[in-house]
Amino acid sequence: MAAAMALSCGMRYGPYSRQLLGPSARGRLVRPAVWGGSAAPASSRPGPGGEVQYCAELLRKRDYEGFLCSLLLPAESRTSAFALRAFNVELAQIKDSITQKTIGLMRMEFWRKAVEDIYCDNPPLQPVAIELWKAVKRHNLTKRWLLKIIDEREKNLDDRAYRNIQELEAYADNTHSALLYLTLEMLGVRDIHADHAASHIGKAQGIVTCLRATPYHSKRQKVFLPMDICMLHGVSQEDFIRANQEKNLRDVIYNIASQAHIHLEHARSFSKNVPAKAFPAFLYTVTLEDYLYKIQKVDFDIFHPSLHQKSTLLPLYLYIRSWKKKY
């Protein structure tokens, strides 16, 4: 129960919806800033050995669900997971923290050079970079996955919608799935079935992340949802910016959410052949199921207030899934 208590950490979330889209429900969906380009300012730099706490706090503030999932990894992989996810947070928040693409490119280049230096045993004096260097040394992580995440995040600096669902899936595979491949390496898992599952879970996570961010981006006059699906249902970007409630807009969300659900089902089709020690890497499926159930419950109204409520019971549900060794 120590893990369950650690997960709680005093964090407050809203009511948790029961999971209709988990492994026990086989039906398909139905209608009813940290500056990443330099070392931390002197006033905020951690003291000696404080890099782990820095990464954990960054996660707790910017990727709470990833923070909870990392807590449930084996002790020998936990601090490395903090570093890896903190690295991902540093990259992910660059896009929303800049007003000029040139600045974003400079920050991406900092991290690209940082990764190269890490593999030369010369990490920059930046807490996330230092911890990532330790993780690389500890687990012999594959450099190309780290560079692929940077390259894909850099390409995504352009403020344009995805042309189609395949483009969104490719982005998700090169970011979220790549993160899962590295997590599997931390767990000592190098297995083709686990990799297939990770690919589908990463794609589902990328799709759900895009959906969850839609209200935030719409308020800022931006829409990134796949254009081909929007055009299929006669929906414009302006419809999302105005937060329209028409049926065709919900049809767009239904189609996109259904694709995420299909990827989760595909990932579970490998579960009998995936090594048991790989399952902790896939705990994020609990969060994906929660969102897909909630959006189904509100008939795919992407702007419904209930979708912004966080779950108090999420730590418990993650712990139970971890205990059952299922994803």
C-alpha cells in the first residue's frame, strides 16, 4: 500500500468516471514554463543531488498523470522515468511559450546538442539534462529515440492543423510512442510485442492529447484537429473557435476519439505475448480510458465542462491496474 499512499500525495482531483472502455468492455465507442534552451536561473537551480526533485516537481506541475505513472515503476527505473518525462515536458512546452518560431528552433537546438553531449558524457549544467545523462548511463538508452522526439517536436512548431489522421498518428508515434520505447528500455524490456503495444498506445495518447487540448487552443484562435475529418463533416476551424455545438462538430470528435479507442484495442490484442515486466510502462492507458469514457458520456461535446474535471481517484485506479498487472 506504500505505492498507493505515495500516489495520493495530497493532490486533489474531481470525481472519477467508471471505465466503460477498459479491457472488460469490448464494445466500440457509441453515440449516446521552464525555459528549455538554457540552464535554470541561479536562483532556481537545485543544490547538489537535487536534480531528481527538480524533475519530479516539473512533472507534478506540468504532467501530473505522467508523474503518477512514474511513481508506479520499479524503484530502479523511477528516477530515470522522471528524467525522461521531464525532458519531454521541456520540449512540449516550448511551442506554447514562444511568440517567434526562431526562438523555438533555438531551444530545440539546445536540447539536440544536449543529447549529443549526454552521449559524450558531457551533459550541460541543466537539471533535466543531468538526470537524463544518468538515465542514459544507467539503462543504455537508444539515442535515436531521444533525437526523434526533438525532431518531431521541432516540426510541430508550425501553427497548422494536421492534414489528416495519419499525420497526427505519425506525430504521436514519433513522440509519445518513442517515449514508451525508452520507458521499456528502462524496464529492461526489448520485445517486439511490447513495441507493437507501445506504438498503438502512443498513437492513442497523441490523439487524446490533441482532443484534450482543443478547447485551450480554440480560445487562442488555433485548431490542430485533422483537416480531412473536419472537411468530411463540413466543419471549419471557425466552428471550433466559436465553440459551436452542432451535431457535425460532434461527429468530427466522435471519429477522432474512435480512432484512439481502436488503437487501445489493438494494443491490448498483444497483451498475452507482452512480458509482464513491460506492463508498468503502459499504465497511462487508465488516463486515456477515463477521457474516452467521459467524452462518450457527454455525446462528444469537446467543450463540456466535465472534461476539465480531474479525478481524485485516479491514483487509486492506477494502483489497482498496476496491482492487477494489466494495461
